[in-house]
Amino acid sequence: MSNAVAVDRAALAAQVKQVVTSTPVYDIHTHLYAPPFGDLLLWGIDDLLTYHYLIAEVFRYLDLSYDQFWSLSKTEQADLIWDTLFIQHSPVSEACRGVLTTLNRLGLDVKPRDLPALRQWFAKWQPADYIDHCMELARVKTICMTNSPFDPLERPVWEQGYEGDSRFTSALRIDPLLVDWQNTVPQLAEWGYDVDAGFGGRTMAEVRRFLAHWSKRMNALYVMVSLPPDFAFPDAGPCGRLIEEAVLPHCREHNMPFAMMPGVKRLVNPGLRLAGDGVGRSNLDALQNLCAEYQDNKFLTTVLSRENQHELDVMARKFRNLHIFGCWWFTNIPSLVEEMTRMRVELIGLSVTLQHSDARVLDQIIYKWDHSRQVIARVLTDKYADLAATGWQVTDAELQRDVNDVLGGSFEAFLAR
Ligand code: FIX
Ligand code: ZN
């Protein structure tokens, strides 16, 4: 005989939706920048339309050569993408839908399909005010940038004394150091570090000096890298050695998590440039070995391949020094966000950061968070309904606490540990 308690599902759904929709999020991984970084901050209709997700999609329909496409101005590329992906075909892909959600939430009428009128509307904005406007609409309280000392456009802004912006925090990105050591050595040497490609002399100490300098200069919350699917650890090659002898000791000393993002195959089609990266299933034994061997280090991880998601969640059950975040890139589509969110909540509860935006264009935070919140609310409603059927009702305060956790609170607690 069932003792199931009757649940007012519609009321519960409305309550969860209200809390998930109104709770400010900490967007813990983006490619956005504060105003002093100038043109590095992308925003507005032409940047939305030339997002690399849409560039990859437009070539499905075009006969144009890659070179011809890249020789077009940004406005011409945007025109072509608008015509091909929005006018010649219905914009049903997640990245296309995202442009329309963004425009709609900005108060623009998409029905007339009038690109020049849209451009006119954007022209009236200045970036500094527009950042506040987008953050308010997206209900994002803080944006974590991805900051690379190896980026020739970004580096001078730090060197000229960037003083910070309360809306933005920073993460130290070190891909060239770990995945392209041979070419990075001359660069480090030019900047005054006494390094040797064969790791002789003071090399490791100098790499640590480099990491310490930039962590401090950027006030970075964590150190981060994206990795190919075949990343292995332990490994006697440069990447393995640098992680073991420089990055992990640095992170321990400064109590910074090391964010590892495995699964990206860079430039599987170089003609597409930034749009040319692919995905591969990773061997997560590497991450497991790191979590097991370095329990005094903290690891932040999101994995690109759908096939890796279940084992990643199980790993988080075994290692409290592992914090899982976001549905990254090709997994940031509603069907997979739903699957991953459900699986994460069922396996690891609320000690997770369910989403990050990975926005490269400011306005995208509006759609990325809007779409994700819809899924998160749906999943949480199901979970609370299952509890309610046993007679366990979450209070308003408990619901708000839980939502805070999965939208950034859990991440901040992990940083503070
Ligand atoms: O490595 C990363 O941080 C990736 O997110 C990017 O490189 C990628 O191009 C992207 O924009 C994905 O959303
Ligand atoms: Zn990213």
C-alpha cells in the first residue's frame, strides 16, 4: 500500500521557477572582459552573429572558401550568417535560438527580421552601461574572466596597472605553458625567467615565480587549462612534470583550485579557426590519479564529452577535492544540460556548480542563463516533488539556500576551503 503524499505540482513548479529565475548567479567561467580591456570585450548584434558556434554552423550551408569568409568584414560576415542561418533556414539550433532569446529579452522585436534596425538599437549603447544592463537582465552578479598572460592584447592591460572592477573576477589561464612548453620557453625567457626546455637549473622555481607573479597581479581565483582527450597523468613529458612540480605546489601554497577542462581537440579543421575545435572522449584516469594523489590540492573540472559525464560524477563522489562545474560548449544544449543536471543532482546532490556561461559575447549571458535556468528549475522541481511525495517539504529558506548553492555558492565555498 502506498503512503505517497499528494503534491501540488503546479504550485511547486511555480515556486521553484520563481527562485531559480530570480537568484543571482556567479558566472564562474566566461571569455568576457572588464571595460579597460577595450575591444577584447565583444558585445552587440554583429558579435552575437559572428560567434564561433554560428560560424561553424553557417559553413554547413555555404560553398564559400574559408579564406573568402575570413576576408569579409565583421559586418559582412554577420550579414551572411543572418541571411543563411536565420532567413534561408529557420534558426532552430541552440546557438541561433540564443541570439533570438537575447534580442527578445533586450526588448527587441525579432518578427520583422530587420537586421539594420537591430544594428541601430545597439549603436546607442556604451559598453560600461551595457554591461550593467546585460548583467541585470541575466541576473548575473559576478563574471569570472579567463585571463591569459600569454595573450598579447590582454597582457599590456595588466602591465599598465588594471585596477579591477567589482563586477569581474579573474582566472589565470596557462594553456601554452602546459600544452606547448617548447614554444613557451623562449617567451618566458624573453620576459626574464631563467628557464630551460630540458628543465635544468632553476626552471621549476622560475615557472613558479611566473605563476605567483600573475596570480597576484590578476588576483586570480584559480589556475586553469583546457586539455586534449589523451591527457595522461602521471606522465614524464613536460605537461605532467610542470603540473606536478610547478602548478600543484603553486596552487597548494596559494590555496587556489586547479581547473582542468579535458576533452578538446584543438583545430581539427584549422580553416575554421576558433570554430575549428572538436571533441573527444577523455581518459579520466588522469584526473582520478591527480585527485587521489594530491588530496591537498583542489580540482575544478568540466569535461567536454557527453560520454565522460557519468564517470566524472562518480569521481566527485569519491573525491571531495574535486568540484564539478558547468555544461561546457558542445554539451551546453538543452537536451544534454537536462541529462547532465539530472545525473549530477542524483549522484552528488547540490555540491556542484550546475552551469557556467562560457560567454564570449557579453549579451550571450542573457540567453545562456535564461535557457539553463529553465532546465535547472525543471530538474529541481522533479527532485523536490519526489521528496514531497514522502512528506518532506522544503521550506522557502531551504529552497533558496539550495539554489544559491548550485548557482555559485557551492563554488565560493569550495574556494574558501
Ligand atoms: O577552452 C575554453 O575555455 C573554451 O570554452 C573555448 O576555447 C571555446 O572556444 C568556447 O568558446 C567554448 O564555449
Ligand atoms: Zn571557455
